[in-house]
Amino acid sequence: MSANKTGYFSHPSCRKHEMGPGHPECPERLDAIDDRLLVTGVADALDRREAPQASLADLELAHDRMHVAALRGLRESLEEQIAAGGSPYAAIDPDTAINPYTWDAALHAAGAALAATDAVMAGEIENAFCAVRPPGHHACRGRAMGFCFFNNVAVAARYALARHGLKRVAIVDFDVHHGNGTEDILAGDPRVLMVGFFQHPFYPYSGDAPAGDNMLNLPVPAYTRGMEIRELIETYWMPRLEAFRPEMLFISAGFDAHRDDDLGQLGLTEQDYAWITGRIKDVARRHARGRIVSSLEGGYNLDALGRSVEAHVRVLADL
């Protein structure tokens, strides 16, 4: 195992994707994370690796072939639009658009989770954080939405099962929004347990009725604070995770439930994220040889995002 047992996966193309001036899901998010990890010295303890691109075959473990082809085709039509003097963006929904770099960024974002899975499974590192964008947990089997194009964590979970022969993997989603795309892809798959909390009612207005027995959703009202979330996790998540005995854990790590983040109305702090990460690590060490791959989802207040990722990564790296 590397002397630095936590991997840090990213790629420069993840900063080139952007969806227009003023959009909250912006390249500066990765700068805020990098700056915070550098100034606190946490970066020195990480095994930094450049993410490769995911193959189309690996994306199709979780996505319809037509969805992958449609996004590729949209990139090509956008290039023609730009050459003809048109807009540098192509909208998918009111909140989600591509620019000429989105396709490559999305391939590297998914590829980060796959490379992290390979490195963790090979024993090169114990766990990993993927500092990537675009995020993924709203991307459904056949649809991009909610800032997301490919579902990085769902692709990696299916990859761990298909390519590494694992029998049970768990996904923990602590974004302020329900991971509807992950649920769409993995509901009913007995090899996967997904646990999550999220503000409800709130975008994407789903999750209050789980789509499968392998989905443990904890919808909470606006202004729920960290201590209440911790109690719910102890009461509901932990017994299910312990009974499931996952051989690897994946985290959809959204930090927009932070009390300073205006895109949601939950009341978490960086101390809550550290606590949640610690509980996930407890499960991983008991059942999964410590194997965790965490991938960035939401988090739009840049200062709170940097602090929260620092807290999350410190626990992953035992700092």
C-alpha cells in the first residue's frame, strides 16, 4: 500500500466544463477544494493521481447505450453550432447544459471513480476521494439532469461487481438532494444497498417512496440540523449497513446540506461530515477491508465546500 493511503483523483478537464456565467456548478468549486487542502497541509498526505477516461463499455454498465450515444452526438452538434457562430452551450434542461469540454470532463469524472476502484481493490490505497465535476447522482439510466450527465458512483458500483467480482457493495449518499439517478439505475439490485438522507420536499421531488427494497431513504424537512441527522443515521443506516456487510463502499459526497449553502436548507456543519465519514469508515473496516471510494456531488458555497471536503478527507486519511 502507498505511504499515503488515501488517493485523490482528478483531471484538468473537469475544470473546463461549465454551464454559463453565474451557474452554481462551476469550475471554481474544484479550486476551492484544492486551495483548502493545500493551505491546511492535507494535500501532502494524499496520493494524487490523474483520472483516465471511462470507456463507453464501462459507462454502459449503468447507462443505456442510446443515452451515451445521445450525449456524444449532442457534443458533435454543439461543435457544428459553434462553428456556425452560434452559442457555446447546448441546454439539456433549464439547469443543465453542455459546453465543448463537457463530454471529456464527464468521461474523466466517471473514470476517476473507476480508477479509484481499481487502486483500492489492488490494495495500492485504502480509500479515495474523487475531486471531479460534473457530478453524477441525478443522472438516470437513460437521462441527464440536475447538473449530471453520467452517474459516476453507479458506474463504479456496477464496475466493482462486474469487473472485480464483488458480491455486495453499498452506496452512501449525503447530498441535500435525493440521488434519484442512482436509485433509478440500482433499485432492485440485491447486490447493492443504497442509504441516503436528503431534504424533502425538494428537487428532484423523489425518494419519499423507495423504488426498491435495497433503497433506504431518509427524507428530512428543511432546517433539519446535524444532530438530528446523526440520530437518524445511527437508528436506520447503521443496522442496515452492518446486516448487509458490504465488501466495498461508495460515497456520493454532496456538501450542499451545509448550513451555509444557499442551494438547500439543511443545517449540517463540517463536524457533521467528519462524523458521518467516521461512521462509514467503521463499516468499511469491519466488513470491506477499509475500501471506500468517495466522489464529489454537490456543494456550492465555496468556502463551506472547501472546509467540508477537508473534514471528509481528513477522516478518510486518518489525519
